[in-house]
Amino acid sequence: MYKYFKIVLDYIFAIILTIILLPIYIVICILIKLDSKGPILFRQKRLGVRGKVFEIYKFRTMKVNSEKYGVYSGKDDPRVTKIGSFLRKTSLDEIPQLWNILKGEMSFVGPRPALTYHPWPFEKYTEHQKHMFDVKPGITGYAQVNGRKNVPWPERIEMNVYYVNNMSFLLDLKILIKTFVKVARNEDNFNVNETAHKE
């Protein structure tokens, strides 16, 4: 029952926040264009419900074509722009994902959508691990408030599966509160080391 109630809440709050944050959105767009050459938005293929590929939106925080030099971005990464550094620290780069929610591709809370190729393709997840794709991916999630980028991928996936099996309004509320606290403290916002093994 909560699963359907959650969809309604996602749409309502996504619309409200889109209206409230519109002035901030416009300012960020201007700053990004003044700071470096390239598009305002960064688009990337991610895995959604049942492994379906969708395009996630973020404000661009790196110089154009930076992704080809590696997936991980650590502290003081020279590829990150000046405004991009601020956007990452405050998590304001995630604002465009409100559009993903309105399109029905994401939720406010859920497993963070994995890249189509990292830590591995959808086909290489075990049947147990694939349960993390039973719900919409989220802007924030259980793994994000319990270690985030410092947690190895196998453990992160287990946290995602745990969330799917225990999803509730109370759990989502706890995750949202912890998210605000971590953003305010700028915790777990950088990769300390690689959290997945290369093949």
C-alpha cells in the first residue's frame, strides 16, 4: 500500500520543490555557463526499475569529457569546476533529478541508480542483488546515509536490498532526515578509494 502512496508523495513534493527552487535553478544555470564551457546539464545512462536504462540529470560539475579519465572523483579533483565543487558539497547538483521524479523514473528515496557498466552490467548482478531494482532508484537512499561512497559496492548493494525488503514511510523519513544532516556536515561526499574491483 505504501508503495502507491509513495508515488503520490513523490509527484506532489517534486512539483512543490520545482516551483520553490526555480530561482535557485536559474542562478545555478547562469553560474555554470560563466564558469566553464559546456552544457548546463550532465546526462548519464543509469539502471532503473528492473534494470531498465534511463537518463539521469544533474547539473554539470566537471569539465567536458572528464568522465573518460575515470569513474571516481576524489577530493580536489582538477576535473571539477569551481562552481561544480560548491554544487557537489551542497548536493545542489542533484536538483535536476526532480525532473526524473516527475517523469516517473526516480523517487526521492530509493537505491541510488547504478551506472550501466559500473560496478558491473545488470546481467552480472546475482538474483538476490537484482532485488535492488524492484523499486525506483532514489535521489538519496539507505546506503547513502550509511557510508555512501566509502562503502564497497557488494555491501552497498546489500543495503539497497535491505531497503527494498523493509521500505516504509518511517524508514524513508529517517533516511531523508539523515540525508539533510550529512549534506549539512558534508559527510561521505568523496571517494576515499575504489569501491568495486576491476575485471
